Amino acid sequence: MVIRFLILLIIFSYTYSYGENRCISCHENICVEKGNNCIICHRGNDTTTRQDIAHYKLIKGEYAEFNNEKSTITQKGIKLINEANCTRCHKIGNTGAAYATDLNSAVKRLSTDEIIKAIKEPVVNMPKFKFSDEDYRYLITGLYHYTINTEVKSITQIVRLNNNENSSDLFNNKCGSCHKALTSIGALGYFDSAPNLSSLKSTYPEYLNGKSWNKDNLKQWLLNPRSLKKNATMPKIELTEEESKKIIDLLIN
């Protein structure tokens, strides 16, 4: 009888402790209205008191407003993401292109410090953004807002090593001395003295008075940039009709 009682006590104790939020054994409980569920905003692991496990991929309080879309910090983060045109290369939430890493899965996989480092030390063909320390607080909060609660769907990333020699050589020779671009045939171009042309349809609408790029206006731009923007600094590039079509098809698809 005693043995049976002890077994039941152990089972009860295990069941009780398993569902217990152990974060508040070390931290002040300030989220009663959220059902004491710290990991909703802070990620981590609330089933252990081992700090290295509990704080794994922890989201610090300065970024924890991502669940509140009306928060000033979240709104500033959303604005920065839009201004930086992150979705011209990345999948973020339910929008964006598949030319570079899917940020829905990357943000869930990486720690905050790892995300910031990836932006500060960009890989080849990623623009070097000049965000301030304050900007990073907004930017990371915005990224968490779009990605943490997003159901990740499998996508095919279309940055490939296969090479269409004609189109790649054409872009590199005619455009690559000023522009870079991630395209369906890979990373092209050599320098960043002019805008990155990756996923051009979602990029630089201010150049066209708020209109998006399409095949027609890009063709007109290539014929004479100043026909669309009087103070355009890009020189007229000598292209045959066939060359123009290849570049347009490469950048607008």
C-alpha cells in the first residue's frame, strides 16, 4: 500500500512539475495576463531551471513587443524592413522572393545576435546596410513580428549554380560594372556603385513615382533612362533588341 502511494505521488509530482512555468522561479512574473506563458514573447524553454537550456535562442525584453503590431517599436521595424526592400530577395511572412535565405525559417533557427551579425557582416551580393544600433532594435522586432508565428512552408530557393552563359555574360558585361543581382541563374555583377537589382519588381518604386517595375517600363529605361527620370545618373547602355530582351527577362520574371 505504501509503495503504491509513493508511486502515485511521484507520478503526480512529475505531472505537476512538467506543466509548470519554471521561468518565474528566477524571474519576476510580469505577464499574468498572458497566462504566465513567457515563451510566447521570449522563446527559450520554460520547462527547466538550467539557464543554458532555458535561455536557448532567448528573445530579450527589448525585442519582445513583436506580438503587438500596434507597438511603436514594431511599426518602426516594419517600416525599416519595407524601406530596406528585404523582400526583394527574402521570403518574410507571406511575401517576398526566393532569391536568398527564407527568413521565416532562418529567424526561428538563429539567435538574435546571429541575425544581427548576418546583417552587419553580409554575404556576397547582399547589400551592406548602414543601420544604427537603435535601428537594430526596431528591425529585429519587425522580423520577429513577421516570422515567429508564421507557419513555415517549404519553398524552393532559386539561387542556383547552373549558368546560362549568354545571359550571365551579357549582364556582367553590360550591367555588372555598377550593379549586382541575385537571379534565377545565380549571383551576377561585380560592384555596388548602383542599386542591387535583385527581384526588381519589388524594388525602388521611388524611381518611377511610386510605380513598380515591369517589362515595359524597364525596356523604356534601358533605351533611355532619362525618358522616365529626368535626373537619372545611369548612362544610356548600347543594347541590341535581343540583348535588351534577355536582360529584361532575367530581371523581371
